[in-house]
Amino acid sequence: MLDREPQILAGRPNLLLITDKGFASRQFKRDLTRWGVTLLRPNRRPEKSRPGQALLKSIRQLIESVNDILKGQLDLELHGGRTFEGIAVRVAQRILAMTAAIWHNHKTGQPVMRSLLAYDR
């Protein structure tokens, strides 16, 4: 992807790429070094621990949590869009609606800021 779309790296020095164990080839590591990208992935069994390993569990948990909210609470798998632009607009609408609900809870002094139960269908 980075070979075909070099503009992704433009203006992003010291980019950190977080992957799973499957991205462990020497060629991939050489390419990332050439592009100035740092790779953070879980160690395979024989490998020694590298910097940043302690952060991976919490980062992966955060990513899974966000995905779960987007898919479950915001029904993003059932967006109904037929074009890329239509999908992007529907996703943005739902994220903005959730943001507005959280902001409203904050401004009205609700005891649980992130609860959206009152706004659920």
C-alpha cells in the first residue's frame, strides 16, 4: 500500500505503524525503514522484546472498543450507503450525533458522561 500510495507518508515524519504478528518479514521491515516508518507489533515466540511492547495490549483494547461502538451502537455495518461518498456521509453523521450526545451529557451535568442509553433507539 505504501509503495503504491506514497502520498500517505508525505508530511508524516516518524509514522508509527501498529500491526499484528503476521507483518514480520525482513523485506517488509527494510521497506518500512526506507520509508521512515516505525513498526510496532507483537513479538513472535523466539524474538526478544522491543520498545513499545508494553503498550500494545492497551492500544489493541482501545481499537477493539472503538470498533465495537462503531459497529454495535452506531450500526455502521448497516449504513445503507451505495457510494463511497454516501457511506462517508452516513458514518460522519452518526459519529457527530454521538459526539453531540456526549457533549450534551457533559453540559447538563449527567453523572455518566459516556452513556448514550437515553439516545438509543
